[in-house]
Amino acid sequence: MSPKHFLTSNFRVAFEEYFKSEQQRHAVDTLKDHIAEVRDGSEEHRRELGVLKPQDESPAQIEQRVAAYLDKCYWQLSQFYRYSVPCRISEAEPCLREVIRYAQTKGGKRDVAPELYLAVAIHRTSGKEAEALALFSAAFDDVDANGAPALGPRSELWARAHWARLLRRVGRVQDAETQEQSIVNWIVGHPMVLPPPKLLALVNDEEHSGPLNNILEHPAVLAAFEREREKRIARNA
């Protein structure tokens, strides 16, 4: 299978939902090798790989095309790291910094997803807690102000849960509780969007105890699930 096929959304979904761990590792290694091949390759080889188009003739056109292609590769690889079992998001830091750097040079509408991924990737790294906190805060300020439909609830809940744990770790308990309540509020407002096991997988962390690990037992969450159960019973009566 061509490495370029690895860049499709369908492949990303298959990576998460169907691949075994060894298949995931193979996909990660293959995409890493492909990135190096494109990044370090000659113009001729990049044309052979199909990265460059026939109309890409000037140095500026070639540079732009390669940069855009590598950006797509780096983002896909970052998602592979996130969805690997076990999760390897901490390895995605260099890729995510490249994605953010490219977005800053390109301009346009802000995409907070890479910023949140980077915050998660570094939030357990000694000496990088402050940077992670700043990334979380700035990105979620943007989400709260402008919305981020492309981010999706799974990524938002996943990142917010990591932010809450980091806040607790640095002693900002009240701020952590605010983020935990935001997660509870989302579940209560959308009790049927994600099944309980998937919700728990998004916000749970077996290595760190805390209230999010027991979120399905939160009174408001239990009440929301019960209301939905009663509605189903009433509809089927």
C-alpha cells in the first residue's frame, strides 16, 4: 500500500478502529520513513513520488507544494501517535511544532487542534508545564469565544481532561474543577452523542487518579443517562 494512502481520513479511522498494535506501529514507521524521503529527497524523486505536480516549476512553487504536503504528513502522523494503543502522543511534539509553524506562516483561520495536541503531548514533560498551560488556555479561550466545530467533541473532551489533570498537578485545583465541570456539562447536554465507554476512555487516565476517572458516577451524569433511558422507554411504550 502506497504511503500516500496513509494520508486519507479513511485510513486514519481504520488506524484507530481496526488496526492491531503491530499494524499501528508499522503505519507509524512507514509514514515516518515517507516524511524523511520527501523532506530530504531531490526534486526528481519528489516528482516520482507524486508530491510535485507538473505545474510546479519554479523554486517557490516547489517549496510551497512540499511544505503543504509535509504539513499533511506531520498532522496525520500526530493523529497516529494519539490513537496508537498505548497512546504515543508525547512522541508527536516535533510533528506538531512543524504543523503549528506552517500554519503561522500560511495565515488564515486559526485551527486550535494542533495547539491542543501539542499541549497534551508536552504537559507531562518536566520544564514544559508552563508552555502546556499557556497553550491550553489560549486555545480554549479561542474555542469558547469563536467555537471550533472542526475540533469535534472527542478531541475537545480529551484535551480538556488533560488540562484539568495538569491544573491539579500544579496546585490550581479550583481551575481544574472548572474544566472538570465543563466536561460534566457537555455530557449532561449531549448524553446520547458518545456511549459511556467511549466517554470514559476520552477522559480517564489510569496512571493518575482523580474525579474524571469516575465521571460516569457523577450525579448529574447519572441523572442525564437516566432521563434518556426513561425517554427511550416512553417512546417504545
